[in-house]
Amino acid sequence: MNIKDNATDSIDEFSQSSPWPGVTLIAVALIAFIWANSGFANLYSAMLNFPMRLPVIGLEKPLELWVNDLLMAVFFLYVGLELKREVLKGELSNPRRAALSIAGALGGMIVPAVLYTLVNAGNASGRGGWGIPMATDIAFAVGVLSLLGKRVPLALKVFLVALAVVDDMGAVIVIGLFYTSSLDLTMLLAALGVFAALIALNAARVPWMTPYLLLGLVLWYFVYKSGLHATIAGVLLATTIPLGLQERTMLERLEHRLAPLVSFFVMPVFALFNAGVPIAAALQSGVNLVTVGAFVGLVLGKPLGILGFAWLAVRFKLAELPQGVNWSMILGSGLLGGIGFTMALFISSLAFKSDALLESAKLGVLVASVVAAILGLAWLRFALTAPEPSSQTS
């Protein structure tokens, strides 16, 4: 069976063909970077620290934290919906093709984390950043891949998107287990109670989306107050959204509605608030081991881990290469996997409370993401003009 028969509907159609989410992210990130290094840098800092209060629930935080805690929960809701659909109805429902993306994602998390740790072995203050190079930016990676147009096999897009989704779920687990400082058990039990109510809605086949979303907001509040990172609420909510066998399920309707919101609002706003690295401050701290670790993990660790683990999965017959895809293309996808950007910046903000270390980490992430995008694009231009691999049956 040709992969196109079941992949076209299972990977978001916008991600398949449009470079605009990635282009938008690049443009906004450049604006933030230039703004933070211009004569108006004080206005940029004032925007980040502007206090915002929600009177209904009594929460007051700087605007930057609302973006990182609330908007990123929406992003993880979207990613969680995408993963659930892929596992139950899409590419990840095929065990052998799923194994290739899962193996690549695992390698793309483990090898970068190991390389970062080795680089920072003698740097006690920087060791906590090992999670920074683990995640791939879906919008950027797919946006860059889409710049190559129709030459890119659909199977390669499917592999990269599925890998990035699994990768981001791995990042959620890492955040929950290793970047949570303390827990309030009362609030955690309250969050579990709300989650149980969401599961009950699903079991009762409640057909309206509104109750799920309202309970999702309550879940976000209790997860936030529990000490777990609030973005985890997005993933938990996603697991309870119904996905039946009919053509347009509640999950797919919600995912379809969230796609442009995430692509053109959530991620660009996050980039605006997090890509403004004051280069003078970062360089004043020196290009230290945190910077080097983030760079090496993303630019070298990602392609090595993705290619290596995918090859092992095929070698031991746990997975198979999709029709029309060769190892050179997988390596190119691995290079694009080094575009950490939004997710890597996000984990940086959780890993380091010191401004100096945070700016150093952000510098490494930004430079690595640019280099990974250029290398991946150049390599795939070569790989996609090479002779087609002999056709395989899938």
C-alpha cells in the first residue's frame, strides 16, 4: 500500500505544504532580536515584565510568564491532539512506520542530552540545561522543509512531523519529571479530580466541546498551583478529547481550529517574548559551556541521534524505511531536527533562573537553530536531486 493513501489525511494539511508558519516565526524572532538589541531595548524589557492580573482567579504575573505558562499550554494541547490522532488513526497506528519515528525521536532526545552533559561535565552551574537540546521546533522544521517544494516526498514530511510530535511529548515528560521544583499535593489532587471529570465526559460520549474546554481551564489552574508546569494541562486535556471513527471527530475539529491559532499567534507571540536575546549581555558572560553544550547538542547530537537510532530500528527489523525515502533524506531530517528554537528556548527558561546562564543558553539555541536550518536545507537540496531509491512496498 502506498503511504500516500493514509498519510494525506493524518498529517495536518497546512504543515504538509506551507512554509508560512516557519516564515512567520523567523520574522517575529528577528523582530524580537533586533528590538532587544536596539535603542528601544528598555521598552522590550518593560513588555516582558508588564504585570498582568486575572481578578477572577487572583493570579498576577509578568506578561512573559503568562505567555510561557498559558499560551504554551495551548500549544501542547495542539501537539497532544496531533499525537493522539496519529497514534489512533494516523501514521503512528502502523507499528513499523511508527517505530521509525519513535526511534528517531528517542535518539534525537538521548544523544543531544548526553553531548550537552559531556560538554558541561565540569560546569556545575550549567548541568541543569541538559534538556535544552532535546526538543525540535515543529513549525520551523516543517517550514524549512516546505521551502523545497514538491520535491519532498510526502513520506519524509510524515516522518519529520511524527518525529517532532513524539519529540515534544518527550519534552513534556522531561519538564514534568525534572523541571518541577516543588509540589502542592492538595492542588495536585484537585487537578487529578478535574482530569477524572474530563475522562468521565469522554466515557459518557458528551458531544459538546465547551464542557471539555471549560474544565480544561480549571485543570490548567490547578496544575499551575500544584507546582507542575502548567503546560502539562494541555497534554492531559488532549488525551480526553473524543476521537471516534467518523470522518470529522471532535478532536479533529478542535485540532483544525487550533492549527492557525498556534501557527500564527501562539508560537509567534512566544518567539516575540523569548527570542530577544541581548547580545551584548550574552557575550559579556562569554561564550561559555552552556552555549557550547546547547549548540553541539542541537547541531551535532540531533542528526547523529535521529539517524543512528532510526538505522538501528531498521537494522533490527523493528521498523522500515518508507517508500521513496533513503538514508540521506533521513540525515537531512535529522539536521532539521536541530532547529530547537521555541521548545529549546522554553526549556532554557525552566532550566536557568540566572539571567547570565539563561542568555548564554538562548544564544546557543538561536545560533544552533540557524546553523541547523541552513545545513538541513543545503543537505536536502542535494539529497532530493540524487537518484531516487529503488521503490519498496510498504
